[in-house]
Amino acid sequence: MSLIRSNQELKKGSAELLILSLVEGRPRHGYDIARLIEQRSEGALSFHAASLYPLLYRLEKRGWILGRWTEKPGERRRRLYRLTPEGHKALAAQRSGWESFARAINRIAGGENA
Amino acid sequence: MPDWRSEIRSRLASLKLPPEREAEIVEEVAQHMEDRFRESRTTGGTDAQAEATAWRELESNETLRRELTAVERRLPPELPPPGSQNRGRWLEALFQDFRFAGRTLRKNPGFTWTVVVALALSIGPTTAIISFGNWLLWRPIPGVTTDRIAQVWFGRWSEGGGVSPSGVSYANMADIAARSKTMMGWAGVQESAESLSVQGALPRIAGVGYVTSGFFDVLGVRMTAGRGFLSDEDLPPLVSPVAVISDGLARAAFGSPGNAIGRQLVINSRPFTVIGVTPAGFAGITTTSRVEIWISGATLPYLRHLQPGARPDSRGDGVFYSFVARVSPPYGFRELESELGVLTRGLAEVYPKENSKFKTVTPRVFPGLGLYVLMRARMGTMINMLLAIGGILLLLSCANVSNLLVLRATRREHEIALRKTFGAGRFRLVQLQLAESWLLAICGAALGILLALILARLLQELLFPMPPGTSVSLPIDWRVLGATLGIASATGGIAGTAPAWFAARGRLAGMLGRSGMRSSAHAPRLRSLLAMFQLALSLTLLIGAVMLVSTLRNLRSVDLGFDAANVTTLNVDLASHGYDINRALIYLRELHSALEAGGGFQEVTIAQLSPFGSGSSFRILPPGADPKNTMSVRFNGVTHTFFRALSVPLVRGRPFTAEESFTSGAPPAVPIIINEILARRLFGTIDVWGRTIRKAAALGSPERELVVVGVARDSRWNNVTGQPDPFLYMPLGQNDFPATRAAIMIRSVQPAAKVAEAVRSAAARIDASVPLSGGQPLTASIDRSLREQRLFAWTLSLLGGLGFLLAAVGLYGLVSQIAVERSREFGIRLALGARRLDIVRLVFRSSLVIAAGGTATGLALAFFGSRAIKSMLFGVTNTEPWIYASAVVTLGFIVVLACVAPAFRATRVQPVEILRSE
């Protein structure tokens, strides 16, 4: 129980960072983002549509990402999200925040073992 | 694949998102689930497994909704259709109803304008009355910073609120102030008019207030420049006379308030130094005061050129009889009045000799500043009567607008029925109707306020004329605006109630099928009653108006016993410029000759008093009567030209000579002229040449013998109605009341303003320092005495006319509706061979009952209602049959007028059209 909760909280805190990182290189649609998170975390992290899309909308509202319905020949219409200039700044900030946080955690949690 | 979309949509429903946003989210999430489903299938899952995986994407029932609540804003720009139930969003629905009402009203400009004008015609006059009342009675005095102020008068009070005022001396004032617990301070104040000259300019008449030194502090008036009076500036010996002036005078004469300090003014030829400037707008203690200069009470003898010791400054007598007092909390005005009563009685006991008058003289406290206290009651009553009339007018227009709105509601039955089928609640329908009538009322109020700007002015000139040359502004301030908006929304509410009830009433069945065609032979009962009520009220107003207009005509044709036409009156106050009686008579004689010689006037005369101004009387001893039985007689001091100039025939004897008129001193026997009534009363005949009467001794004047040298026809010098008074004329110079104040009367066909200008320049050549006041036609003074009758004749005529106009519009609407509703019937009749005239007759018949009912009710209302104005009538009674008959004829005319157009339209019904639609 406590494990699940901590997992959820971790997810919440880092979810924004994850999404922003994934759309940094190229625009992606929601399902793409969800799948990448699952794959790259090797199943440790996963997002369901019910929480992923509200999160996307929130980021969009903040102006960090921009969703656009786009059509490609032979494919159906999809909504692609890409990082805005604002989003770049936010991503940079979150990244450095995360790194220093992770370093701090590592120093404590990892240090004992070392 | 399952139907993800409808499931997602149902989970989002409670969010009430804008539809396009909702569709977008549904699409995106559904795509996600489809992808998941497909992926699951391609990786080897069964359909059921894949479906379960996809469903897991939505997590619990609540997740999606909960997560989205924080992100998506519930934006409800899409409102339910007008008339549908508003699902708790009352304000939005209300706004929508107003918008809808505005749109429909814009689409029906004819209807909208009719209603708005009808409302403006009633709201306008009512606003005018309120704005006039506000100007005269209710508005605060600018510059006064406290509301705990009362005006206090001392005197002997008569039943009707009249008073013979009594002065309170400085010594008594100080004692009262020292002992009083209920007031923080008080000050004496008297307002008058004196001549003012600034920087060598020709003098003019200006309002002057003389006050005790604490005056400005009591009122909380803060000087914009300089200071108020110090207490030693209000005590003899007078070192240097000082004055406080108004902001307006300071700016006009010296450029700015700051510049005025230390400068000189000349009042009544006496120099004063300016020490302070009052805040802008402050012009005295009443709403109609026009004081420009304030001086201390102690400077009054100096200002008036009084001999030393002439001014009473003993404990027993004082110059001030009007006071302002500031009540100190927690006490109220009542406590102040009773305490002042106790204190004055106490003063009578401590100084029984000097203060004996306080046994009969009582104080009276009038809360607030506002109107001059002695006029408050009368003007208050008048405004209340006017407001009552305004109320009747408002009722009239409510009935009218209500009638028109009901008519519209019947035309919109179909629309209303549709709304009901779509689920519109009664509340919403009522609200829609009220929104419409409120909107109309607000537009009516806006137009009414414009109308009020003109009417208020008219009212003020009629009821409270100000001297020529003074500018009056009747502000439409927030009090007036608030009252008008209140009235407008009440009107909107009342006028909208009947149609709203009509709309909400559950007569759904049949409405849809009938689509506005009804074949009832009778007008709707509610609307008929409204129209009847309107006709009755306007008939009542009209009857009242006719009574008062004929009263006015009768009053105008009363033989006054003198000819006031083309006579212009000016006044001169020589005493205030230091003239004694001898110098005054020389001045007046010179002026008289100058005007006779040079002005090109028909007649010139000078008298002590002008007609319909103030009156003067003394007591005489009738021949052979007991010396104790003196008789009071009104009199005037006149010159040799008086009787000729005002066309008063002398029936016996001779006029005065110029010598008698302009000579002062007391010859052993003073020549007098008396009127016929007095001659008959004293001697039983008018052949009284050479007979003598004795004038009773009075304060400061001995008993004197008067010899009758002429008898004049009876004249009404002071009021139009009633009998002429016994009257006595003395030569101007030879009566005991020195003729240092006089009225100059000129008969000329030139306009009064021109005459006044000529007289003023002639007077300036004799003594430029003495200004003349007045310059109005004598008829204006007479009209002023008739102002009540004039006012009510005007307003009732205006309102009666308006009422009829409104009633005609209402009746027109009603008859039109009946005609439209019966057009099928008319068509069939015409097809069966009825003549056009028969149709006309049918239309007229429908209004007959209404007209008859309205007439009967109106006659009864007028008969009883006219008792209220009975006391105002003259030469006509409130039961005069011809008045009632003429009003009924007018009403008949109006009814016919209202029916002509609908009847004509009814005859144009095409039978073929009607039959085809059957």
C-alpha cells in the first residue's frame, strides 16, 4: 500500500518532467508518450489515460506544451504535443532541480552503502 | 470494438464543459483506448483481455472527472434557450431574458416607443416634482458640515403656524448658551438685501447676512480663505468693520478667494474689509438664500446709518429673531426645544422687567436648514399634493403600459405556448415578462429625466419665482436619480405583473391550436377594467383642470379697482444709505420730475408701498366712538400722481398736491383720502369732504388729526379674492412712517426690463450710490398671489391632457386587439352580406361598455375628489354641471378617436382570405 502511494507521489512530482523531456526532441501524441514512459522505465512507471490527459491539458494551459490536431496521409487525425519556448525554460529548470534532488538523495541513501 | 466514446462522454457530463471542448477530449481519450486495445490484440491478447486493458486506462469511475475538474474551467457561455427552465443559473437566465427582451423590443420600434413615451410622460413630471422638492426642501446646504443643525425662532405663534417674531438680545443669548446642555452652540442670523459696490463699480442689490460671531463654527462652515468673525468683532465699539464674502463674489470681484482677503467692499456706502471667504455654494441657511456678504450683528447700525443708540441693545430687546443651533449628542431637537422653553421662562423670572415678553414668547425648533422655516409647512403640503397627482399619473401609465403589454402577451400566446412545451417554468415566463417591462421602464425613466429637466424649471418658475437676473439650477442629483429609478422599477414591476400573470397562467391547451385567433365577442375582462380605470382617472383630472382653469379666468377678470397692466415697479431703500426723511423726499421729488420729464412714460408715480407687496396699518379713532375702541386701517403713503397713474377714480374731493406729497413735518391736520368702504363705515356716506378722524397715538407717534380731502373708489390692494379692505391714503411725506423706502411705479407700453433700465439710469444721475431693486411688472406680483391656483390649474390641465392621451392609446390598443381577434367573424359576416358600416358599428360597440363604465366611475370620482380643491375655486363651484358635461363630451371624442383606425382596418378584412384559412 505504502509502496503504491509513494510510487504515485513520485509519479506526480516527476510526471511533468517526464512528459516535457519526451516532447523535447519532437512532437508526440498522448499514446506515444504513455508508451515511451512505460518502455523506457521498463514498466516501472506507467500512466493511464485518465491521469495522462488531464496532465497534458494542465501543461498546455501553462503554455509549456502546445497540442495541435494534425493529419498525416494514410493515418488518422491525432493530437500532437510539442514543447513551447516557455516549456524549454521550464524543462531546464525542472531538470536541474531534479538532478540536484537526485544527487542529494544519492549522497544520503547511497552514501551509507558506500 | 466497444463504444468508448459514449462511456467517456457520460463520465464527463457532470463537468458541463463547452461542447466543442468536450468532443475534443472524448476524441483524444478514445483514440488512446483504441490504441491500447489494438496493441493488446497484436501482442496476443484475446478480445476480452484487450478490452479490459483498454478500460483500465480510465481507472476508476471518478478519476477522469476528478483530474479534469482542476484543469478544465466550467465555462457556460451556452445558456438554455429563452424560456426553458434555468436549472439554478438564475443570474445568467436573468441576463439572457434582458438580452432577449432588448432584442424583441428593438424589433418592434412602434410598440417600444409608444410604451417608453407613455412611461416618460408620467415618470418625467414625477421626477420634475421630486427634483423641485429636492431643490426647495430636501437638499443639503453646501458647505455645512454637520446635520445636527436646527433653526430656532422666538415669537408668539398663531394657530396656522404664523408668528410675530421676537428678538433675543446678546445678553439673553449668552445666558441661554451658558446654561444649555442640549446644544453645542448657537448663533443669530438674519438675511436681507443691501446695496453693494466693489472697486468703484455702480452699486447693485446683493444678499447680505448679518450674524453673531459664532455663526460659521455652529454650522461647521470652513473658510476657503481667511477666517470667520472673532467675538470682539461682534461687540461695540466697532473698530474696523469686517466682512466675510462668498466664493462666487470673491472670484467675480477679486479673481480668487485668496486675493479677496484684505480688500475693500462698499455696502450701503459704508466700507468693509474682507477677512474670509466661504466655501463654494454656501449662500445662507436656506435652500433659496442668496447671501454674498456676511457681516457681524454689531456692524448693523453702521451699515444702516442708524443714529447712535437707535439700535436696541438692552437685555430686553435684540435684533436677532432667527437662530441656528447645533444640538450636542445624545440630545435631539425635541429636547432642545423644551430646554429653550425652560431657559427663556427662567430668564423671565430672573429679569422680570426686561424679559417680561418671555412669558408669552416661546421658542420653536425647526430641524435642519432647508427652506425658510415659515414657508416649510405650506410648501411641504403643496409638494405632497403635487406628488399625489404624480402618483395618479404613474398609476395611469402603469395601467396603460400594462394594457399594452397584455395585448402583446396575447399576440405572443403562440410563442409562450411553445416555450411551455419546451419546458419553460412559470417562474421563468414571469421573469421574462418582467424583464421586458423593467427594460421599458428604465428607458422610460431615461427619457423622463430629460423631460424632467424642462418641467422642473417650469414648476420652479410657477411656484417659486426668483428675482430676475438670478440663475437657478435645479440639480438632478443622486437623491432625485435614486427616487426616479425606484419609481421606474416599481412602475415596471406593477405594469409587468398583469401580463406576467397572463403569460404564466396555464392556458396552454388551445393556445397552440388557435394561433391568436379568437372569436369571443367580448374584450378580455382584465384589459377592459384597466382601460376603464384609465378613462375614469383622466376624466377626473380633466374635470379638476377645467374647474381650476375657469377659476383662474375668473380671478383674472376680477375688477381690482386699479389698473395694473403695463405698470413696472421698482423699489428704493434710502434709509440704508443714510438718508433722513427730508433728504429722501428731495431725492424722490427729483426722481419723480426726472422720470415725468424725460422717460417718455405714460404715467409716473411714487408711493410708500406697491400693490400686492407688504401692507401697513395703523389705528384710528372713529368719530364719536369710545377712545378705547380704535379701529385698524390699512394705509399707504402716496404722491399726487398715484390715483391717476394707477387709474383709481376719485369719486369725491381732490388728489393730494405735489406740495403735500413731498413735504415732511406734521401740519396740524394731515390731509387724507379714504376709500368708499371706509367712508361709509365711518360716516355712513361718501360725502365726507372736510370731515376729520383722529389717528390713535402709537409707539413713538402722537395722536394726530386727519382731514378727509377726497374719497377714492374701492380697490383690492392685497388680494384678488375676498372683499376690498377699508383703506386710507396719506401724503408720502406726511405720515409717521418715514418715506425713506419707496416704490416707483411707471406705466409704459415698453417692456418692464427696458423701463427698469431707464429708471435706474435716471436714479443714478441723482445719486449713483443708491441702487434700485425690483423692476418687475406689477401683474407679476398679482400672479404671485395666485400661484397656488395657477400651479394646480397648470398641472391638472397638463396631467388631464396627458391622462387622456394615455387613455386614448390604451383604448386604441384594446379595440385594435378586439378587432384583430374578431377578424374571422367580421370576414364571415362580410361574406354573408354585412355592410362595412355594420362592421364599424360592431367595433364601436365593443368600446361602448368601457367608455360608459369609465365615464360613470370618473364622474363619481370627480364629484367627490373635487372637494379637495374646493377652497381654491373662485367664481365656480365643484358641482357645476357644464364642467362635467364638457368633460364627458371630451371623453366621447377621445373614445371615437381611439376607435376610428381599428374600425377602418376591420372593414378592410378580406372575406376570401378569412374563409381560405378556415
